[in-house]
Amino acid sequence: MSRRREERQVCTDEEYDDLIKPIMIATKFVCFWPLNRDHSTSAERFRTCHLLLTFFVIITTYVGQTSDMVYNFNDLDELTVSGLMCIAFFLAIIRLIVYSSHQKDMLYVVETMRKDWTCSSYEDRVILREKCLFAFRLAKTFVIMVTATVTSMACISILEVYILEKERVLPYRGYFFFNQTISPAFEYIYIFNLIGGCFGGGTIIGATSFNLIAITHGSAKFAMLRKKLEAMDSNDPDADRAMVNCIKDHQDAITFADTLERIINILTLGQFVVSTGLVCFAGFQITAMLENKGRLVIYTMFLQSTILELFMFSFSGNALIDEAIHSSLSSQSPVINLRPTLVTNQSDAVGHSAYCSYWIGGTFSRSLQIVMMRSKVPSRITAAKFYSMSLESFSQLDVASCPKSLLPNPNRNYHLAFYGTPCTHNSPAIRGALFSVLMSSGARNRVNVQAKWHGEFSRGTH
């Protein structure tokens, strides 16, 4: 029995190591991953030198890009490209400052995640897999996308300079106040610029993937707690001890979420503000370089990576602020109500789970009441306390770039009839038309119903 348990523990350790390995490699490359508690002096010295080198390369590349913006101030296309790179590396500097100044908190987060994966019960690990496996897959996809983008920028620059014999331009831009297009100066600067691009891409991969995994793990901790609270039974002789364990788990989940908020709340604000600029610059470059297929591919990949990065921040925050949409679907009506009717918070839902337990007649009711009161203050990840990270904030970013004529009216209810025909629920004429069509035709002849519905809808909107 003990041997089987040891084998299961080894499999669990290997599973977590395989899942976290890509994120750990990326974060170690840019000095985000914390050192172990029992690290040696030589490891600390090497890390310090590595961190200083990373700062030097990224800051020098950023200064060169800023100079390139000033140098090409009268050329809109070149100014936009330089601004795109300059903004990206400015955010890389912010990431380095944030994570290097929160190494103790990072160590706590890393140790907690490993402990939860390797030391939890089988039931808790099932919840962890259910909540976190998609986040790990999404993080790996993001790593591949950013790596492909960084590599493509470097390769296409070599192709343009040495194969197509175009103007010698650095892949990640930069101007250093001398003639840098002559050999061997260009080759040396190119290598340095390439190293800077690798470090900059590493900060993007490391920060975004780590945040996604850590915040999703925080959501899973609340989910595990809810499962335990719902299993509470007043008839259980060990109910009081189980209640004490639930309170400790609740405190641990809150501490974990607060630690993540303390680490990344400033970074989140910078991420959303700067990434908004990146989306604008990259989108402009795509429209301005439709004839240059190579550059078009590069900036399309850059734009996709930026949007996916924003989505990952929002998706992980939404794991803590878990939005639930209840749709009313009647088996007798072909109309599906798509209006959100309930928004719950994953940490706030702890109180609901506590109430759903079999607490009647139990001795732990007072403790359960305290847990419910504490859960009224939900845990969430914010952008410097201005707003919460959620899919709603991500959708608002997309909405900001859409024409207002294409946006839905917030005062309307949107329904799906058969093939997705919209319905303005506030209009009495259209509401009556829909009702008469459904009542007169029934569900036997759906084609005729659909045709009549389109006709009534067209007359009601004019």
C-alpha cells in the first residue's frame, strides 16, 4: 500500500514538473523565477549578474529605439514601427522591475502551487486539473506564438538585408548616432539587437504565462474550498475539525490571491494601457504594409500575440471573477434568451457553498457564519485598484476599436431565434410580431416561421 502511494506521489510530481516546465524555463531566462530557499551563494551571485545583464540589454535597446523614433520623426511609417518596438520594450522594463522587487512573494506563490499539486488529496487534484489544465495549454500556445513572432522578425530582417539587398535595418529597430549600416558595425549591433529582442520576448512569455497559471491556480483554491464546505455534515463527529480545516483553507486562498494582487496590480495597469497602444500601432502597420508581404506577416503575428496576451490576463482574472450566464431555454419555444442574468464571484461563492452545507443542528454554525461574512469581500486581481481584470474589460478594449454603429445597445435584450436572428425586446411592435408568428405557425414548419419572422422584423425596424 505504501509503495503504491509512493508511486502515485512520484507520478503527481512528474505531472506538475511537466506542466510547469515551459513557464519555469521562460521565467528563469529573464530572472523572474525565484531562487530556492536553500540556494547557494554562488547561485545568488550568478542571478544578480544575470539580472544586471538583462536590465542593461533591454534598457540599451529601449534607448536605441527611442533615438530611432526621434531620428525618424518626419517619416510616419518608420515612426510607427519604432514606436511599436519602443512601447513593447518599455513594458519589458516594467516587468523586470516588478518581478525583481517581489521575489519573496514570488517564492511564496511558487511553493504554494507546488504544494497544492503534490501534497493535496486525490479529490483536490481532480479539481486542480479541471481548473488549470486549459490554462497550461493556453500558456504553451502563447509561448509558441511569441517565440514564432520574435524568430520571424529576426529571420525576415536577415532575408531583406542579405538576400533581397534592401536597406540595412535592425530587426527590433534602434539608432546609435553613427553610421551603423556599414560592416562590421551593423553585424555587431544586429547581434546585440537580436539578444535584446530575445530578452524582451522572454519577459512577455514569462510574465504573461506565469500570471495566467498563478491566478487560475488561485481560482482553483477557492473551488477546492467550496467542495469541502458543501460536504460539511452536522452529523459527522469530526465536523468541528473539518470546519477548522476549511477556515484555514479559506485563509490560505485569500492570502494567495492577495499576494498575486500585490505582485501584479501595477503591472496589470501598465499591461492594459501599453497593450492598447500596441494594438493600435500594430493595426496601423498592417494597413500601411499591405504590399510588403513579409512585414505584413510579422505585424499580423505581433498583433495576434498582443491580443492573446490581453486575453490571457483577462481570462485568468475572470477565473476569480467567474461570470455565470443563465440562459432560459424552453423545450416548447425556439427562442433562447442570451441576456446575462446572474454574475457570481468565485471567492464570493464560498458563502453560498457554506450555506448549502448540511449545517442545521451543527456546532460549527457560528464559524460557518464568519466564513460567509468574510466571503462578502471577494478576492480579485485589479489594475492598480482602478478596475478588475475580467473578460468584460477585455471586451471593452475590443469595443473601443469598433464603430459605434456596429455596437449593441445596452438597453436591449438580444435573443437567438433559430439561426441567430436578433430581436429588440423593448419594441412593442416587434415583440408582438414575434409572438403572433410563433403562436400562429407553431414549431412544425420552421422554414415558414423563419421567413415570416424576417419579414416582421424588417417592417418593425423601419
